[in-house]
Amino acid sequence: GFVRDEVLYREGVALGLARDDAMIKRRVRQKLEVLAEEESSALAPTEAELAAHLKDNPERFRQPPVLSFEQVVFDAPAPGDGSGAALEAAMASVKQGADPSTVGRRSMLPGRAERRPLDLVAREFGEGFAQALADAPTQEWFGPVPSVFGVHLVRISERAPGYLPTLDEARKAVTTDWENTRRQAAVEANYRRLLERYEVVVEDGSQGPEPR
């Protein structure tokens, strides 16, 4: 099997069959890029390099605000269906101390969420819902707030602000991101170095043949 593979492969290369094959080109390119990445991964990052990477890319590591909240969900109101009045009555009821589980429609959604990161809230309920909770006051019912599930009455019991972690707190994430960035830089640097060996000519045939 090995001999057969080698004979047919070498004959195919000799005939130029690999020259214009996009799949083969992509595979060879990937191998060259892997070689460049491996050369760049020989040394571990220093403390100074990790600290600089965290400082230069704070948004990659910033921790989102964390919320605890109660919510009651209703169907989204339609014009003329009277649901607006039902929402107002439900709001008045919970503000007066009624059990939130006794209002709203039945749902599989939890009535209370404990210490949920705001980005997770956005994934679960939608960006608009999360943004409304990010800006809302705490310890009081507000709404209705639309989400992908309907509309909600919400009370935030706790909100911890987002923050940029220290290097010790985010060391694993910073190290992984630094290594990925270094590999990408090594691949690009290797390409630029190889490109210097070639003269690239771009032929523009869009205008067609020139008139006689």
C-alpha cells in the first residue's frame, strides 16, 4: 500500500495534477502554517508579556456585571386584546407584595435567577432584555420588558458591576489568548517573509482587448 501510494503520488505530481487542485493547495498551506505555529510555541510567555497582553486587550478579559433577579412572564400584548390592562394590574399586585408566582402565565422559565452574568442573560433572553436590566434600578419592580419569550415584569435584587480581573485571576485565559495571538503573528510573519521571494503580477483583463 505504501509503495502504491508513493508511485501514484509521484507520478501525479510529475504530471502537474497537484498544481491547480485547490484542496491540495489548502492542505499544503495548512502544513506550512502549522510549522510556523510550532516554531513560535517553543518559549513560554514571561510575566511581563502576559501583563502587557492583559493591559493592551482589556475587553477580551473584562468580566460582565452579575445580576440576581425575579421575573414574571406574559404573552406579548397585541392591539385591542386587553393585555395591557392585565399587565398594569399584575404590576400593581406585585408592587403591593403579592407572590410573583401567582401572576403571569405559566412558563418553564425560572421565577428567580441567581448571580447570572449579564452576557448569559443576553444569550438566554435577548440583548434588549439584558440591556434593560443593566440600566434598571434595584429592589423595585419595573417593566414590561420584552424578550424572546414575551414580556416580563422584573425586580433586580442584586447587581455586581463588571470589572477587569488581575493577571492572577485571569492567568489561564490571558495565557491562552497570548499563545493564540503569537501563533497568528508567527503565521503572518512567515508568509510576509516568503512573499519577499516572489514577484507578484496582477493582470487586469476587465477592460477586454484594446481597439485597433
